[in-house]
Amino acid sequence: MSSQTIYHLLGEIAITFASIEYRLVNLLEYLLTDDNCSLVRPYILDDLSLSRRIQKIRDVAELRLWDHKPVFTKLKNILSDIDGL
């Protein structure tokens, strides 16, 4: 395997993790706010570590998805998989 291939694969991994982090912030912002203009993201969410974001999503989703247990269970399983990575 050439060094160019290794760098390419590492770049793909970095982009994938950045995409996951971005989507987790979007999900948490969606769960926390009801409008499209929120100051929560730049002042709070962007400073959280990945593991802290995942934990916050679990906490907030448990409250927001109280009436949708199957959705919450599926989300919890997905978050566990992401946390495991």
C-alpha cells in the first residue's frame, strides 16, 4: 500500500468523522430549539466534545421523544454505535 493510498484513506476517515460530528450538532440543535434562528449552536454546541454531544443528545431525546419510544430506542442504539467508534 502506497503512502498516497494511506493518506487518502486517512482523509476519508477524517471527513467521515467531521460529517458525523456536524450531523450530531444539527440533531442536538433541532432537539433543543423550536425555531430556525438559534444562538444555542455557536455559543454552546460547537464547544462540546463528541462524547459530550452524544450524551446530551441522549438526555434531550429521552425527554423530547417520550411519546415515541421506538424512535428513541433506535436513536439510542445508533448513538451507542457512534460512541463506540
